[in-house]
Amino acid sequence: MGKVLKKDFLKVVEKYPPNKFVRWYFDNFSKERSKEKVNNILVAVLISLFAWGLIATILQLDRDLIKYPTYAYVIILAIHVVLGFTAGKLNNRRIAKIRKELGLSIEEYERLANKYL
């Protein structure tokens, strides 16, 4: 497609806004927001669960003191990974719709997004 004007680009982007889940996930867990409270709490919980399981293993404590923190760590990490992939996939679908409507390549979309958003 030829040159895409700012107003046309923004009109199409507004036509396909990110849903609340995508907005929440990227607001709380994107690189730009890595210093925020939610991300720090998650990291602190994961590190403490890992350390708890590691220390319990090194000290050869009761199996339950090793098992439960490990289960909690795996469950929290798996949920976080699944939510991240889901948010990324949904956002990529939204971007694909915008690109298709405007007839843009990935590089053209990135250039316009960096310029106008």
C-alpha cells in the first residue's frame, strides 16, 4: 500500500483496541514496567519459593518441606507463562488485523507504531 497517513493509522488502531486482559498483562509485566510493584511481588514470591525448596533440599529436611514450595513455584510460574503467551498471541492477532486492513508489512507497522503511538 502507499503512504499511510497518521489519521488513517490511528483510526484503524482505535478500531482494534487491545482487550482488558492484554492491557492488564502488558501494563503489569512488560519490560518498561519491570520496576512496578506487581512484577516485584511476583519475582519475590518466586525467588523465596525457590530458595525455600533449595535450602530444604540441601539441609535434607522433611519431604513435605521440599514438595509444597516446589509445587507452588511450578504452578505460579506455569500460570505466568501461559498468561504471557496468551496475551502475546491476542496482541499479535490484533496487530495482524490492523496490518491487514492497512495493507502493511511487519516493518511498516512497527515504523508507524513507533512514530505515532
